[in-house]
Amino acid sequence: MRPKNAIASSPLVTTAITLAVITILSYFLAKIAWLAELGLSSLPLAIILGITAGFFIRNPVAAIPDKAAQFCQQKLLRLGIILFGFNLTIQQLVALGWQVIVIDLLIISTVLVVGITLGMRWLKLPKELAVLTSIGSAVCGAAAIMAAEPVVKGGHKHVSVAVATVVIFGTLSLLAYPLLYPLLALSPEHFGIFIGSTVHEVAQAVAAGETISPEALQTALLTKLVRVLCLAPVVVCLALVLFRTSGKEQVKNGENLRDKIVLPWFILYFLLAIGVNSLIALPEATGELIQVISQLSLTAAMAAMGFNTRLSCLRQAGIKPLLLAGILFVVLMATGVTANLVLLPKV
């Protein structure tokens, strides 16, 4: 007769090995040239491979949680975001100019307001799903959704649906930028700002910028990193807003409000990493090691999310989440074009 703990450990070991293989495979697949040209970094690749693996591998003991997946989605995700801060410096932000910061803030706030309002009032989506989909479109895709989940408390089902919609329209955006470039009266540098202020993922900013010019690539990446930097204040503000809007109900129920507000404290370490990277020149080898650890951590988190994703969740959610993500895609593009034409100097 097998020991009880042996039965319990089997799914854990299976999940851990599966996620490790997916993480390493995704990391090296992302280095293939034609995949990189499509904007498929290790993060979306890990999601795809994770979903595929999760379809074939099921937990045989329903009462046993996938602790390995939980560890990746929580601990490794936070570690990856913190270490990603070493890719940014305050000097980079200053060099872009105030217009870029204003454009990013305008687009983020517009997408959040439109997405949450339409999602809840018109499409009648659950608040959690509307918020997660909106923040994923507004800031930085799947990573933003995962970072906001502890605050929104949307649960795995809503997270899976939100990430799926963001991945779909983020990939479609790569087809739109080359078509829009000849139609807009923007220099390569300014079109790069347009890309960075509207694209979903960092890797997609790189891929889209490369199709235009080296100048467009540089400004697209820096502008996108400004949006990534906004993840910290956006998530904190979101926590405070949700805290205020639910305060009265919690008071009536006699609940402790202090226990209900969830601030993502790891975001403070993310900001600290940016500050350190701005003040101290890290050795090149150290910087490269930090980037590898960050990328592997984020890739493992995406692999775990994909592994726990069931496509049935998207089918059960219906067409409304896709409709919301599609509307936000149009809002991103329209707001981005308008803001760039109005705020950037003519060349």
C-alpha cells in the first residue's frame, strides 16, 4: 500500500517538473529569430505551452491543490516584477520628455475608465473581470493582470479569461502597426512612441518597432517601459479605490476595513529596484544575471497560469469579454493617434 504522503506528492512533483520544462523550453524558443519577429517572447509562449500541457495533464486527486503552480503564480511572479525594475532608470524617463509621460498617463486612464465603465454597466460583466481586462489592456498585458489579481481578487477563472483576451488582441496589434505607419503623418521616432503607448506587451513593442526602423524601436521600447513603470501606482490606486467603494458595505457587516485592503507591497521593491539602477552602475554580468532570473521567473509564472487555464472558462464566459477587449483595442489605437498628433511637436 502506498503511503498517503506519496500519493499527495505525486501531483506536486508532476506539476513542478512540467512547469520547469515549459519555462526552460519557452525561454530558449523565444530566441528563435522568426518567433522573435512575431513578438512571441517567452511569456506568451509559456502561456501557450502551459495551456497545452494543462489540457493533457490533470490532477488525479481533486483535493490536492497545485502548490507548485501557486508558488510560480505568486512568489516567482513578484520576484520577476521586482527584478524587472533593474531594466529601468529615472534618466531614461527624463530623456523621453514630458509629452511621452502625459501620453501614457492619458491612454492608461482612458482605457481604465472606458473599460471598467463599459464592462460593468453595458456588458454587465463581473467587476473583477472588467477591471482585470481593462488593466491588462491599459498597462502591460498579462503581467499587469497577474499583479492586480491580489487586489481585485478575481480568482483564477477571471484571470484566465482576461489574459486570453489580452493575448489575442495584443497579437493582432502586430498586424495593425505596419498598416497604420504609411497612413499617419508621424516620423519614425514619433510612430515608435505611438507603438509603445498602445501595444500590450514589451516584446510586442520590440517586434513592432523593428518593422519600422531602429529609431522607432528605441522610442517604442522606452515609451512602453514608461507604461510598465505606471504599473506600481496604478495597482496601488486601484487598491485604494476598491477599498473606498466597498467600505460602507464592510462597515455594515462589522468587518475590519484594515484587513480588507490589499496593497501589493512588492511593487515598492519594484520602485526601489528602479532607484538603485538609476543611482548605481551595476556590473554588466550582474545586470545580465538579474535579467535572466527576472525573465525566467515571469516565464514560470505565465507557464503556471497557462497550466491552470481551462479553455472552457473562455467558452463559459461567452463573447462579452472578447467584445470588451476588442473595444479597448480600438480605444487604445484611437487615443494613441489623437494624443500623439496633438501633443508631439510637428516634424
